Amino acid sequence: MEKVAIIIPAYNEEKRIETTLKNYLSYFRNLKKDKIVDFEIIIVDDASTDETTKVVRKFEDKRIKYIRHKQKKGAPAARNTGLRVSNSEYIAFLDDDDEWLPEKLEMQITAFKAAQPNVGVIYTAFWRVQNSKKKFFPSSKIKHKQGDIYEQLLGGNFIGLPTVIVKKQCFEKVGLFDECFPRLQDWEFLIRCAQQYQFMYIDKPLLTSYHTDKSISSDQTAFLAALELITGKYYDEFGKYKKSYLKHNLVLYQTHL
């Protein structure tokens, strides 16, 4: 049986974390008896000021690990903390406003078992819901979704982090999330990963992601700062692929208008 660590950053989530944990403990109980997946849930509390600690500690389940930061460090640092304490072969990420379909993990682990050793990441399609509108990702405009997708990822991120399962060895080889980035840490990590590993894509939406005005992805100032960082970090790489490089500079220009 393969073991997957599900890392969940939490900050002032007393109102939602209980439902999240109940849903996913039920999710695993309902897997078929001959399941191929075992799991650990790692909650990393990023110095919450509410009753998140009290809510999580109500769950007396050895598969739940709870870690609390003394000072707020941000979601990337919380994910890195979870990675450091995990003892699983595979890593998955979850935010409490996302929902997995029941078959997600088993489909991905089954795919890993059949994949070549150089496959480090398996991701899936997903639905993004915003203002009652539902949109499918990745776009059909993305033609090259698996195998060597390094150049494709330089053109922009089309992978939802909560859809991925990553071999833990990938983090050991390419490093953890870069905590200097105010946003786009997942994209920057995936670029590094694509330099070293092949990706596999499951063309089925196995996640629903709910986007609100309070989501970090709505912070355009953080987006601009992160885009400038990533363009600087991969300046030479973008230069090799003029289309990607020009695309990023166009986005930067438009954001300044």
C-alpha cells in the first residue's frame, strides 16, 4: 500500500477546518477494502489567533499530525514545514476551499505504478468555480500537457497545485517551495520540477476549486511582485524561448497600465 501525505496549511480556519477533516476522514473510510492508498494528514497552523488548535485537537486520529508555527510565515512556509515532517512516499496538497473527487488519489497512485521512473508529478484536470461560473482547466489551448512540459510551463502555469501528487524525492532533488515569492510559488516549483522530471496528466476533473474575492489569487499587487521575481529568476531560460519571454513581459507591461 502506497502512503500519501496530504498537507493542509491553515490560518484562522476554526470555522472550516472541522468540516474539511471530517470530509476527508470520511473520504478514506469509504475507499474500497482493497485500497492501494494509505495516508497521513498534516495540518500546519500558521500562527492562527482563533480556535483552530482546539478544533483540530478534537480529532483523536493518529493519521492526523498537527504542527503550529509560533509566528505567521505564509502558506509556502507552512507547506514546507509539512514536507519536512512527512514520512510518505507521495505528497499531495489541499486547501480547505477545494474538493477532491473520491477516486482522485487512487487514480493517481495507480498511474504512478504504471509510469516510467522519471515521472515525478501526476496532475489532473479541475473545475474552477467563481461567482457561480464554472470553468475547466487546463485550457484546450494547452496542447502539450505531459511528458517534458518544461517549455510549456515557462509560458505560464496551467496546473492546479491541489490536483498534483508529487514523489517526495522530487523535493529532495529540486528543493522546497521558495518562500520569497508572495504568490506563484507553486508555478515556480513546478518549473524546477519540470527541469528534472516528466509529468503525467489525467484528463478528468478530479478537483473543484472555489475562488472568492478573499482568495490569495485575487491579490494583484502580490501577483505583480511574484511575476517580476519569477521573470528575474528565469531570465536566461525565458530568453531561450522568445515566445515565453515576450509573453511574461507583456503581462508585466499590461499590469502597470
